[in-house]
Amino acid sequence: MHRESSHSLEHWRMSKDNRGFLDHFDGDTINLDRFAVDGDTGTTNFAQRVGDATGTYVRGQTATDDNEGVIIYTPAHYFGDKDCGMEVAFKTDVVTNLHFEIGFVDALTDKTLGAINDIDTPTLTNGAGDAAFVCMDTDQTLTTMALVTVGSGAIAAAGKVDISTLAPTADTLMVVRIQLLGNNVVAIVNDNKTYEVFRAPAIEGGTAVFAYAYFQNRSAAEHIVDIDWFETWGDR
């Protein structure tokens, strides 16, 4: 899998007016100026670990109780109106009985729970009002991945776009990128535009959002999740 970004997004990332960061998690501990972490009782929050031949990771682990989640997230200082974007590369040891969300959301009342109430007929829960994320939830009718968006105000419309019939492969890195363009959203999976979906209008671009990656088990079996890199960007 190539680390290079697709050329269609380079002018947001490389602009002199751009802000953001790329963290490969090469330090001894996770940078808590960039990230916060949380998890349910019995889970292991994302924390630095020694990597393998391909690099270092931060690792989170769900519990052996059903519906237990872990999250890593940034401060809420990104805006669709500033063309913000984010990218996460992750792998999990088990891809069955899994719920995950990767993208942007304005608020989560309980950080140990996700933003989506039902991927089949998307509605937000847990205090979220504006969101755009790639999601998969094997407890739903749709058990493969989709781009889910919900907006507030004049963009108060929920929807989803199925991402083919794509799902992660166990112990294999998957890259998920979300690009907000005002009120519009682009999702690219696997770093190469093989899977690219678009929704407009989708989110209120004037609402501050944070980037996050959330993982939850959907059975009494733990999941081990490694994140290889986490990147954000946006105009000043």
C-alpha cells in the first residue's frame, strides 16, 4: 500500500495557508497535545506501542463484554468551510462483530459510544449534530462500509453512500480519508481512489468538528486495533 496521497487533494495539504499534522506515532508516548483517548470499562485506551518491521503503532483494545468501545480524537477546531480533511490507517485482528467510525463529528456526549444510531436509515445519537464519517456496523442490515453524513440547519438531511461491498481484511492496513469541501464530503478508501464516494449537501461547513477514529466490539470478544498514522489538514 502506497503512503503517497492522491494528487486531487494535494493543494489542501501543501498550501502555505494550511494547518494540521501527520503523526506516525514514532515517539515513546502518544502526543496528548494532538489527541485525547477514551474507552469503556475493561477496554485498553489507545497508547503507544513498539511496532514491527513496517513501523510503529498506537494500539487500542476493546473489552470482552459486548458493545465496548475505544476512541482516539483531536480537538474540535476543524471546519468544512476551511476544507478540512483527515486520514487514518488502521488494522484490526478481527473484522467480524465490529463497529467502527472514522471521520468528523461536532460532539459526542459519551466518548465511549459512537455517533451513528442506525447505519441503514442514518440518524445521529450521543449528542452529535453534524457528522461525516466512514462507518461499518455488523449489527445492522448493511454489514459493509458506507459514507454516512448528517447536517444541521439548512443542511438537515441524513444520508449514506455504500462503499461498494467493502470491509476491512483482518491484520491488513486500511486507509480511510475524509475531505470536507464546504458543505460537501468526499470519502476515499485505500489511498488510491479505487473506492471514492461523494455526498452533497452533507454537513454544515460552518460547524466546528473534530477528527476521530472509534472502534466497538459487537460480541463478547475483544478486538485489537492498531493505528499506523493519523493525519489532519485544513485551511487557516
